Amino acid sequence: MNNTLFIGPDALPALAEMVRRPAVSQVWVLADSNTARQCYPLLQPHLPAEHTLIEIPAGEEYKTLATCETVWNQLTEQRADRYALLLNLGGGVVTDLGGFCAALYKRGIRFVQVPTTLLAQVDASVGGKTGVDFLGFKNHLGVFQEPAAVCIEPRFLETLDPRQLKSGYAEVVKHWLIADATAFAEHRQQGMFVEDWTPIIRESVALKQRIVEQDPLEGGLRKILNFGHTVGHALESYLLLQPGREILHGEAVAAGMVCEAWLSHHKGLLSSEELDKVETFLFSIYDKAQFVTLETDAIADLARQDKKNAGSVINCTLLKAIGQAVYDQPVTVTEIAESLRYYHRL
Ligand SMILES: NC(=O)c1ccc[n+]([C@@H]2O[C@H](COP(=O)([O-])OP(=O)(O)OC[C@H]3O[C@@H](n4cnc5c(N)ncnc54)[C@H](O)[C@@H]3O)[C@@H](O)[C@H]2O)c1
Ligand SMILES: O=C(O)C(=O)C[C@@H](O)[C@H](O)[C@H](O)COP(=O)(O)O
Ligand SMILES: [Zn+2]
């Protein structure tokens, strides 16, 4: 990866230095309605007086092309040129959508990710996946585009809702399940009692970066970062289209990881002892996702749109042990529906 990563108290001062470079013509900040209010005050002192704030509504339902158009309209009306720099201040919705807007505007302007949720700090801001949802399918339109820098200030987490913190923790647990059995074993004992998130953020980002560096465009190995997402995205998409039933990305991934751990066991890869450890840990943190057995076929069917698939084959990332993932494991819609019914019965 060719970008610069800052984590901790030096992150915003480093950003301050970057935005003042002569090669930057204009500074733009993209925030959602919550981060504009709760996070922008911490960022603002590090910016030049001349900058423009673009605000979008908060929430996954606004991670759409329509929202991108409002961003592109403002950039165009105020004549942002190719030397403009866009700072994406927010959770994964803002970093994904802002990165996508920057990548397409005038064929690409530079952007910096300034993640403000745990989920965006440990996962979404890193690795260059940008995009928006389309026709209800998650990240259906997008490009791989690395930001000029990622600036992670853990103090942003001080205003974050505990439910959002838990949602982000699911991606941390995912990293342990796919590549760090030792960390999983340590944290299994203590649960989600964390006083200082900084070491967890550093380790999670380093783990993700190690994988992305080897396969930035997801030709193979990077697919392990998608553990829990074949089922998780299907569930998230299904509930997103039903007002009042939406669940958070991390909550869907947590449910997806239980289902895909079961699929791993069902395929003879993961032992029943390890399946039990995964389930017990996840259920000690997350409430059960709400769906009824009658809905499992419809949810499973949405996995046909997963980006890891090849033709009609649904390729899932499974575990052969805690800390060891394998990608491109074919599963059927029927097996996915069965995994959802298993989850429902637990
Ligand atoms: N690109 C990637 O690699 C990647 C990885 C994981 C997830 N994602 C995407 O990320 C999105 C989920 O991101 P998310 O969980 O951060 O959700 P989000 O961006 O919707 O943020 C969650 C909520 O918290 C609010 N918020 C953000 N920071 C805050 C703060 N510091 N204090 C108070 N409120 C704050 C937001 O306004 C929002 O209401 C999904 O769309 C998912 O697909 C992308
Ligand atoms: O960085 C990756 O690669 C991931 O898969 C990380 C996931 O946590 C993230 O949700 C990602 O946006 C999913 O990508 P998608 O290609 O399945 O849309
Ligand atoms: Zn994810």
C-alpha cells in the first residue's frame, strides 16, 4: 500500500501538515449529520481557515448514488479542481461513499480517511475498498482506490454509541478468527471489556494491512477478510429494505460469522469444539438477529449477488480452525438457508 497511516495523538497534527501543502488547492470535509456535530469540532482546529464542509444524512440508507450526486454537485458548483483534497470524516458509510466520490470526480482527486467509528478505524478506512449500495445490494457499485492517508484518532470514539462500538468489534473478532488464534483465545476470556482501544486498533489495522498488501484487488487471499459477509451481507441487505428492521453492518457480520462457522463445520473443516467457542463468544456479545424461519430462503437467495461468486457458484470464506481461513469454498443457497435455520434455533 502506498498511503500513509497515522494512529493516535499524532494523527490530526499529521493531517494538519498534509492539508497545508502547496499541492493542495482546496480542502473539503465530508461528514454526516452526526459527525459534523460531534467529530468536526475536534478536526477543525487542524484545518486551514479556508475549507468547505459537505454534510450528508447519517445512515446506511444514504450510502447511495443519489447521495454521491449531492456531493458531486457541491464540488462542481464550487469549482473543486483536481488538486482538491477531500477529508472523509465519519464511519464506514462516509469513508466508503467519500472515497467513491473522490475516485470518480474528475477521474480522481486525492482523499484522506479520518474514521470516527471503531468499525471504520479497524476496517473500513483501510485497504482501499470504496463504494455505495445499489438496488439494496451492499457495495454493489465501487472501486478500489487507496486514500492519500488514513488518520486514526481514537478520541473520536468517546462520543460513539455503545451499540456502534459493539458493531465495530465484530470486525475485530473477524480478524482474530481468520488470522489470530492467540488474540481470540485471550479476548475470549475477558469479553468486550476494553479500557484503551488504541492497541486493538493498531493490531487490527496491521493484520488487515498484511493481507491487503499481498492481494490488494481481492484476486484470492483478500477474500478471507470477507469471512461472515456472504451470509452477513445477505441478511443486512434483506433487512435494509424493510424499514424498522435494519441491523448494523457489524451485527449482520456477527450473525454471518456464526452461520459461516456452522458451514465450516458442516463441510468438515471446523471441529465442533471450535464451532462452539465461536458461537459462545459471539452470543456473549451480540443479541440474536431478528428473522423468522420462513424468511431464511429469501435471505439466502440474496447471497447469489455476492462479489466472491463465480457464475452460479457461491464462494464462501470458511474456517478450517480458529485463526485459519480458507477462501473460495463453494456453498449452495440451500446450505446457506440451513445455516440460517441453525442460527435461528440456537
Ligand atoms: N471499505 C471497507 O473495507 C469496509 C469495511 C467494513 C465495513 N464497511 C462499510 O462500513 C459501513 C458501516 O460503517 P459504520 O459501522 O462506521 O457505520 P456508519 O458510518 O453508519 O456510522 C455509524 C453511526 O455512528 C455515527 N457516528 C460516527 N462516528 C461517530 C462518533 N465518533 N460519535 C458519534 N457518532 C458517530 C454515524 O453518524 C452513524 O450514525 C457499512 O456500509 C459497511 O459496508 C466498509
Ligand atoms: O476489506 C475487505 O476486503 C473486506 O472484505 C472487509 C469487509 O469487512 C467490508 O465489509 C467490505 O466492505 C466488504 O466488501 P465486499 O467486497 O464484500 O462488498
Ligand atoms: Zn465488513
